[in-house]
Amino acid sequence: MLTAKSLFQEIIDDDESFRLFCSIAASGESQGGWENARIAALVAPGMRELAPKITRHGADEDKHGRIFNALLKKRGLEPVPVPPETDYTMLLEQRGIGLAHDKLRREEPLTEADIVVYLAHSRVTEQRAADQMDMLVTYFGDHPELGRAIHMIDNDEANHLAYCHEELLRLAREGHGRLIQRTLRESALAEIQVYRDVSLAVMGHMGRILNWPRPKAAALAAGIRGMYAYERLAGWHKMVGLRMPERRDALGVPPPEAGGGPATPAPAY
Ligand SMILES: [Fe+2]
Ligand SMILES: [Fe+2]
């Protein structure tokens, strides 16, 4: 039977598909790292207190990129170029979601509205990241090669999501509520489309690498479209609500005795 678990198992077992999977993941994570580092550097003057958390967020994403590259190296594989149609971060940027890279390359400080938009966009994309990592932990949390990496990334993504909720609730109280609601809605509706398109593109590549028979590829594509239909109808609401998280100050710097510091190090990688 075709399940998410059997599908990922196949992708992980074959070097060529594993190589593409890790390359796409590493590239998305590093782009996230770069974006956050730039946002931290340009943070609106009135919001400087957020800078260390944004820096920490970026450092975590960079670390995830390094972890995926290390997984490749462990198998003696080199990363491959990421096909543009599978580049989730770039496609979102092209849809005008989040902050434009042009803006981040300049040396002008961002506005408070920019920071609100960045956080709302992150609340949506971190939800996706956290859900995907939860799925991987469920199926491969005990995997000898991947388990540790997956658990570590999963924990970080849950922190990122908690941080977005908490900061957005604070900014909503400070009067940014309408901008937050509008941006969350726009980001979520664009994200579910980009996610569908990227999923179809990734599975197209995987199908060619793994020689999937036509009916299998067709069933998968139908599954991805079905998931989009569900998300468009109802699922997207999950991406736009705000709730005070159980983990407070998830990206704050706890005292060193509590193991705090910038980005939890990943010694094994
Ligand atoms: Fe990440
Ligand atoms: Fe993240």
C-alpha cells in the first residue's frame, strides 16, 4: 500500500533520491538562515529587542542546512543543484510572500510593518516545517541513520513556531492586529498552493529516479491534489490562528546552566 512511510522509506533507501531529498532540504534551510540573519541585521530600530531571537532563528536554520549536508556526506554523497520548481523558499518569495530578497540585500533598516510581515510569514512556514518534522519523527524517529537529526530539527521547528505565536500575539496587543491577520491569510493561501506545486515537482523527480510505474505516480499526484483541496477548504485555518504556546520565550537565551546559548549546537554533525 502507498503510505507516507513507505514512500519516504523508498526515497531514503536509494542514494540518488536521498541525495535529491537532502539537497532540497539543505538549500531551503540555508536560505531561511540567510533571510533571518539579514532580518536580524536590519531589524526596525524600535524592535531591536527581537534581534537576538531572529539571529537565533537564523542560526538554527543554518544548522539544519549543515545537518542535511552532513547526512549526505555520511553516505559519501555530494549535494545536487536544486531544480527551481522544487525551491519552496524561492517560489514563495516570487509570490510576494515574506520579505523580498532585494530588500534584504540593501542596507536600509526594515520598518516595523516589515517585521510584522516577516513574523506572520514565518508563523505559516514554520507550521509547515513543524508538521513535516512531526511526520518524520513519527515514522523515522528510531531510524539509525536519521533519527537523531530528525528529532533535533523537530524540536527546533517547534521552538520557531512557538516563538512566532508568542511574538505575534504581543504585536497584536500593541496594535498590529489587522496587518497580522491580513498577512497570515495571504501567506497561508499562497503557501498551500506553493506547497502543492513543490510537492508535485519533487514527486515527479523522485518518480523518475525510482522508476515509479505510471499508476503509482498518478495516485501520488492525486493524493497531493486531494491534500491541497482539503487545505483550501479547511486546513489553512490551522495556519492562521494564534495561541499562546506552552513553550514561552522559546528562542530566548536561557542561562548557560540550563543549556542555553545561541542555537543548540549539533556536536554529532
Ligand atoms: Fe529549519
Ligand atoms: Fe524553522
